Amino acid sequence: MNQQIVNKQDRKRVVVIGNGMVGHRFIENLVDANDANQYEIVTFSEEPRLAYDRVQLSSYFTGSTAEDLSLTSEANYTANNVNYTLSDKVVSIDRTAKTYCTEKGLTESYDVLVLATGSFPFVPPIPGNDQQHCHVYRTIDDLDAITASAQDSKTGVVVGGGLLGLEAANALKELQLDTHIVEFAPRLMAVQLDEGGGNLLRRKIERLGLTIHTEKATENIQPGENHRYRMNFADGSHLETDMIVFSAGIRPQDELAKQCDLTMGERGGIVVDNQCKTSDPNIYAVGECALWEGRIYGLVAPGYQMAKVAAAQIAGHQDEFTGADMSTKLKLLGVDVASIGDAHGQTEGCQSFIYQDDLNQIYKRLIISKSGKKLLGVVLVGETENYGPLLQIMLNGIKLPNKPESLILPDSDGSGGGIGVEALPDAAQICSCYDVSKGQIGSAVENGCMNLGDIKTATEASTGCGGCAALVKQVVDNKLASLGIEVNNDICEHFAYSRQELADIIRVKEVKTFSDLLTSHGKGFGCEICKPAVGSILASYWNEHILKSDHLPLQDTNDVFLANMQKDGTYSVIPRIPGGEITPEKLIVIGEVAKEFSLYTKITGGQRIDLFGAQMHELPLIWKKLIDAGFETGHAYGKALRTVKSCVGSTWCRFGVQDSVGEAIRIEERYRGLRSPHKLKMAVSGCTRECAEAQSKDVGIIATEKGWNLFVCGNGGMRPRHADLFATDIDTATLIRYIDRFLMFYVRTADRLQRTSVWLENLDGGLEYLKQVIIEDSLGICGELEAEMTSLVDTYECEWKATIEDEQKLKRFNHFINADNKDSNVIFVSERDQKRPATKDERSKLEGVAN
Amino acid sequence: MVNKTWFDICAEQDLTLDSGVCALFDDEQVAIFKCSGDEDLFAISNFDPIGEANVLSRGIVGSIGEKRVVSSPLFKQHFCLKTGECLEEADMNLKTYDIRSHQGTIQLSHKAVG
Ligand code: SRM
Ligand SMILES: Cc1cc2nc3c(=O)[nH]c(=O)nc-3n(C[C@H](O)[C@H](O)[C@H](O)COP(=O)(O)OP(=O)(O)OC[C@H]3O[C@@H](n4cnc5c(N)ncnc54)[C@H](O)[C@@H]3O)c2cc1C
Ligand code: SF4
Ligand code: FES
């Protein structure tokens, strides 16, 4: 490729003033577009640190550190050639000379300026507002100051009952202060909530022990008698407090723009056009300092959109800022609150539905158009579950259902209420912080993202305010389902329980059949989701033959016919070959059987041999021969132990330090047949060279000079994960004990179709907790777990052996119940000297000949 | 009215509750299901038009809302046991058959046309 090289002097100097959330995002976008190194990027921050997540600022009080909050690092900026200056403020701009000066006396030139100066908290001009224990709530330094004041305060007041005010109040409460909120308006969150919503919010917050004073205008702050200060209100009343946090709104930080005469809004704000350009074509403004069509956006998502537009513009691409939606969903002081669109019902002719539940403290209002077809606004307090779908209905102008009220009424029939995500167009914006559409999430899933974590990494959806998380999950699940991929969810419409809960019920109440469980805990007739899940749990605990007639209808066809169904309805046969070790005699038998039944033969990725293309009626005949030769089922069809892979180990290998083959065989024979939430794979390597790839298995064992190292929770597959080291240098008895406990604990607590890796990632306390449970027996259940495993090991029988010995069970293997014919639709052709299913084309040709 | 002709298939006791078998009827493959609940016998074509294989008798039966369904063992689409409609793909309809248990014998008959 012809790399474009730009001389340092020729590079455009892009200077970003302010390194807050939006300034930083702009830099990220420009760095991405800067592969030819055409720009020199420079940024100034008045704060002593690079950008951090202001949205999550309050988590600073609950344990997050400045480092946790930071959005980047000095190393990262350096690596990307971003030149930064901290703790210095740009104080003037000379637009004709194209230079700027900083407080510390730097004067430099620019080609393009980007103002990302954000906003500052508005402090009402009240005499006495500038005393030592009066604060604002915007930066990490502010929070440090508030914490310091709180140390010798008992009471705290927040001035302002808006969104940020309530966050500040929560912080004071966390700091153990007797907390008051003083609000000028008659209710809380007056911008986002209507009267009903505001009133309920107030009641909820009061119940938490905060005191709320509405319709209070503070006249002055004087020394108090019992506390440090006394706030005197216009109505003659007063309130004493030790500290005050002002949170009465924000004002755009537009001093600089004013100083250099850019066009400003009447009440402040730097006027920008759709390209985020100010009145000077070389100066852009983005984020909370920018005024677009008379509006300042006090949220991060619109700022991010502006950053994207400005960066594109500078890099010579077309993009436009066309406004942003200000809907919000928050948890304030533990109360769920959401507001969408025209929450106050100000649209001409609009109509409302209101749902109010005093018992459960829920308030919901739906504001719809005059015609009744469009959703205009929503207020939700106390329950915000449907926020995502409602927002999408509003944003996409989706036609309302016939009974719009169903969107806010409690979900009595379990149908889920609202609209499904499938109704949304691909263009629908799901994550507004990162402007991610339904279509983008869908393609990420198609490209292999299977869960929220992957989606976050691939698309950034849900990594901003997090408000879209539930919706993103629905889109992912919906997409996975449409691709026919099994979604790792809790159970289904027939049971309102997760797999783990069902497992507990089955174990504790000793439920032995699906129909008993359905009668006592479910409804309807079950389905292909709950039946196999319950079948697997029953098998994990009671280990009865899965083709007992009570259990048979629960199994996937693979389990019913003890073989894996292939695309044409035929089956594959995989006998167990423990540890991958096989005698020549047995190899010959496999060859003979394959030849006799004309089966396609392949070595699998799991160190054994797969025979494909068996018709249903042939399965028992094939297995009879295999079992007579000493084979047993390989459980390739079940959610069960698959293989224990081994390397050749100390017996032959010059490096091996333990008998890895012997150990693999012992382990495979111990856990064969174990039914589990998902399939299990294991491996044993004879030394650290790791030829058996044990670290990519659910259970991996690597020989050491002194014994074994045990690894757990790895896998290959769609989302590979290296296993974690769990115990070192343990002897064989300890090894088996730990694996017994580990496997039974997984069986007890994992979700349906959750591999050990995902299970561990979702386990509260993670690996450390798992070690406590398994190694230190912190729950006191290890005895039980071991006993359960022993009973399973003792009751193991080969399912195929039991099947071919039972006339009744064999009946099932006829294609027709009333004829001996074969399925005439199964057609094979030959390739590389073996058979394979005919393709559609080949099939129609062959049928053409036959007819 | 013409009398309906019924063909014997198998003994009712040969069926396992809540699962299916495949019957050869008039040169057609018919999936027969015996289910729990009041209306218990169903007969639909055994050919899965999406997976293009004769496998529906080997699917798991159950319900989706009010509908009794079988889920294809290949790609899990649901087919209504009563009407033959596919719940996921509207244009995939299965042929259905009349079925009854007569003196302990399962019998099939073609649906009356019209
Ligand atoms: C036969 C085999 C491929 C081969 O020709 O080598 C195979 C074939 C199938 N694999 Fe596999 N996998 C086979 C080794 C693997 C491996 C390699 C290994 O085990 O070392 C992996 C990655 C390792 C891992 O799982 O951690 C693997 C990851 C998968 C996955 C993804 C699992 C995941 O957690 O992401 C699936 C899908 C699933 O289980 O939901 C899958 C599912 C399947 C299914 C069951 C798909 C299906 O429903 O038809 C295939 C059926 C096999 C059959 O009809 O007999 N197969 N599969 C291998 C059988 C090994 C064996 O002896 O039992
Ligand atoms: C407590 C809190 C909670 C919030 N919660 C949410 C929420 O849940 N959802 C949401 O969408 N938004 C929320 N916000 C708002 C969100 O943080 C802002 O919208 C966002 O930070 C705006 O980014 P910005 O880059 O425009 O401004 P800022 O992040 O404020 O960055 C501007 C930076 O520029 C610096 N600066 C200013 N002038 C100069 C100068 N002349 N020279 C050098 N540096 C300068 C400032 O010191 C500052 O560091 C919250 C804000 C706060 C304070
Ligand atoms: S891991 Fe590799 S080096 Fe070690 S014993 Fe096995 S085959 Fe030999
Ligand atoms: S909407 Fe904020 S993270 Fe997605």
C-alpha cells in the first residue's frame, strides 16, 4: 500500500479546548480517522486529569476511584500522538492570528479549534453562597471537597430538586448526613415529570428519610444557631444546615467564545450549525457548550453525536447533527424514573392514559396524539421496565396497538405487554449514547457476538449511561433466536423459573417427573426449551435411563435416538474412546461396522471417530456390533461429558512427568454419562507443553513434578476462553475430589445451556468464591456434592447397552410404525470415496432420472 | 353424505404419551402424536418444509400460548398440530389429517376437501 507521509509542518493543527467527555470522544473519533497522520492533535484540560466518566460520577461515593472513572490514560494519548496539557486553561483566542493563550502563559497557533468546554453549575446569586462549606457537584475535585465537608457535618442541604440535585442528595445520604432538598418549583424533577409522577417520586424519597422542601426561594445564607448555616427563605421560614450543595441547573461554559466574539445565544451558548461549526468556519463547538437551534443538550449522548459530526467534518466526510432525543431513564435514590418525549402533554389536542398503583407505588402516564395513533410522551415512576420499547415506539412513530393502555397496564396474562423488538425497523436507534442501531447489533450477532459482553465490545452499545441495556439484550436474544441459536436465558413461557431455580425445586421437593413439576410449578404443556432442561435436571439428580417412558418425551431427538441428527434426518454414531486411546482390534471393528453399514467416517476434533449417515432403524444394529466389541456410547448427543482429551504423556514422551493417558481414561470413565446444563469437555496433559490443550477445557489438568495443576472453566467454540488455574500440585485423590465438587456445584447452579466459562463469569465473587466453596467448603456442602457424584458414578449404565437389551425401547427405531420401509427421501451420493447427503440440485437430478 | 373411510395404523398402546411416531398412509409420511390434555390425537405431514427432511414425528411436543405444537428437531420452528401452520414462517403450512382412536386402534383419514 502506498502510505501517505505528511510532513510535520504540513499537518493541520487541531486544538481541542476542554478534555471532558465530549472533547475526549471527539479526539477518539479523529484519531480513528487519522491513519495517515494528517493532523496534529492537541488538547487542554483545566482539570488536573484527562477525561473521566462524569455520568458515573456519583459512583465515586460508592467505591469507584478516579482511575475507575477515567475514560483514557496519559499512555493512551501518548501512544496516539495526542499532545495534552493538564491543569491549564485557555483564556483567550485571537481569530485573525489564529492563536490562543493559556492561563499559564502559553501562546500557540491553531488551524482548527474545537470548543468542548462543557458547562458549569449554576449557583443562584444568593448572598452568602460562597462560603467554605458551599459546594457544587460536577467534578472529581468537587466530590473530594464535599467528602471533606461532610466529615464535620451532620446536616446537608441540596439546592435544586432536578435530576442532578437528586443525585447529589443521594451522595449526601451515602455520606450519612441528615439530608434535605430545597426546590424552587412545586415539585421534583419538574423538567422531566408531570405532577402525578413528581408527587409519587416525592413520597418515595421521603420514605427513605430525606426531607423535601418545595416552593422555597432562598434569600440569604447566614450563620446558624445549631448548625453552621441558616438558610432564610422568601416565605419567612428557614432551615439550618452544616453544608450546602448547589445543583440548580447548568450554564454553558462560553466565556472564551464571548471573548473572541463568536455568535452567541441570547441566554448564552455557542451557536453552531448542523455541522457543529460556529460562526467562524475554523472553530467548532461540541457538547454542553454548544447551542443548536436554540437548545443546549445537558446529556452526554447528543454531545457524542456532535463529536462524531465534527470529527467527520474535519476529516472531510459528510455528517450532520439533526437534534437528539432527551428521554431519560434513571435510578435516583433507588427509585426507577423515566421520562420520554412530551412528558407534560403540551402537544395540541393530546390525550393521556394514567395508571396509578398506590399499593406498589407505581405511576405511569402515556401521552398519545389526538388521533390516538402515535405515542408522544411517557412518564414512569416506580417501574420502568417498558422504557426501551416505549421509547422506540415514540422515536420511530410506530403505530400504537388498539388498546394503547395495555402498554402501561400490569402484565396480567404474562404476554410481556408492549411491543416486541421484532417490530422495530433495523434503523431504530437502540443505544443513543453510542448511536447504535438495531441493525448494527443484529450484524454483530451474525458475526459471532453471543452475549451482552461481546456486543458491548463490538458495538459499544450499552457502555454509556447503560439505559439501553435491557433493550440491547432483547435485540440480541431476538436475533439469536431468529438465527436458530440457543439463547442462554431463563426458561420459557411454561415455567416462571430459571434453570437453577427449577433444579432447586426438583432437588428439594424430590420431584421425579416432568408432569408433576408442570402441575405444581408450571402451566400449559411445556415445549422444546423446558422439557429437555427439566429432563437434564432429572437425569443429573436421579440418573434414571433417559428413555424411560416418563422421560422420553422430554428429550431432544438426539437424546431420544441416542445419536446426533444430521441435516437429512439421518444420524451420526460416536462411540466413546476414553482418552483417545484405542486398540487396533477396536479400530478394525469400527472400520468393519462403517463398511457394513456404509457410513461416512471422520476423525473428530475430540480425539475419536464419528460415523455418519446411519438411518434410524440401523442405529440399534450398529450399536449391537459396537457394544459386542466392547464399545459404549460417547454421549455426543447429550448435554453431558464429551471427551477427555489426552496427550501421550510420560509413558512414551520424553518430556512427560505423569501418566496423562491413564489419568484421562480414569477421569473419562468416572464422569461419562453425567448430564449437565451444557456439554463438558476435559483434557489431561503430561507436562507443561500442554499438547492436550487442557487450558481450553471446562476441566483441564496438567501434570507437574509433584502432582497435578487443575484448571477450570475454559472452552473453545464461539467465544473461546482460557481456563483459570484453580489448584496447584495436588495429588490424584484431591484432584478427583475437587472435580466431583466442581461439577456438581455447576450442575446445581448453572443456567440452561450455560457453559462453565459463562457460569463462572456470572458467579458473584468469581473465581475466589468458587475456590472458597470447592476448596474451603465455605458453604458446607462439599460432603453433599461428593455424595451426589458418587451416587451418579455408581448408577452409570451405557444407554445404548440398556436400549438394545430392551425390546420395548427398540420399537422406536423403525422409521414407520406400521411398515418396514425406509425413508425414501434420504439420498446419498459419493465423494472422495465415501458417501454424503445429496445436495438439493443433485437430488432433483436424481429424482428426475428415477421418475 | 359419503361415509368417511378410516385406515388402521397401529394399536393406541403402541404410542408413547407426549411423543410422536411416523406412519405410512396412502404413500404419504404422516406424523402422529398422542398428547396430554383433552384433545389428544393429532396427525400432520412428517416432512419439515424448512429443514427439508422427514423428521417432524421426532420433534418435541408442547404448547405455545393456546396452540398445541411440535418443534422441528432440525431448526426448532413450531408447527401447530391442529392446523399445520408454522408459527415462525407464515407460508409454510403442513398438510393435516383426521385421526381417531377406534376400539383401541389408531386410524387415519384424509381431510374432507372443501
Ligand atoms: C463431530 C465434531 C466435529 C468434527 O467433525 O470434528 C463436532 C460436531 C458438532 N458440534 Fe462441535 N463437534 C466437535 C468438536 C468440537 C470442538 C473441539 C473439541 O471438543 O476439542 C469444539 C470447541 C471446543 C469447545 O466446545 O469448547 C466444538 C464446539 C461446538 C459448539 C460451540 C460450543 C460453545 O460453547 O461455544 C457447538 C454448539 C453447541 O454446543 O451449542 C457444537 C455443536 C456441534 C454439533 C452437535 C452441532 C449439531 O447440533 O449438529 C455437531 C454434531 C456432531 C454430530 O453430529 O455427531 N460444537 N465442537 C466434533 C466432535 C467431537 C467429539 O468427539 O465429540
Ligand atoms: C453528577 C452528574 C451526573 C450526570 N448524569 C448524566 C446521565 O445520567 N446521563 C447523561 O446523559 N448525562 C449526565 N450528566 C451530564 C454529562 O456528564 C454531560 O452531558 C457531559 O459530561 C458533557 O460533556 P462535555 O465534554 O460537553 O462537558 P464536560 O464533561 O463538563 O467537559 C468540559 C471540560 O472542559 C474543561 N474546560 C472548560 N473550559 C476550559 C478552558 N477554557 N480550558 C481548558 N479546559 C476547559 C472543563 O474543566 C471540563 O473538564 C451528568 C453530569 C453530572 C455532573
Ligand atoms: S504434553 Fe506434550 S510434551 Fe508433555 S507429555 Fe504430553 S506430549 Fe509430551
Ligand atoms: S443509551 Fe446510553 S449506553 Fe446505550
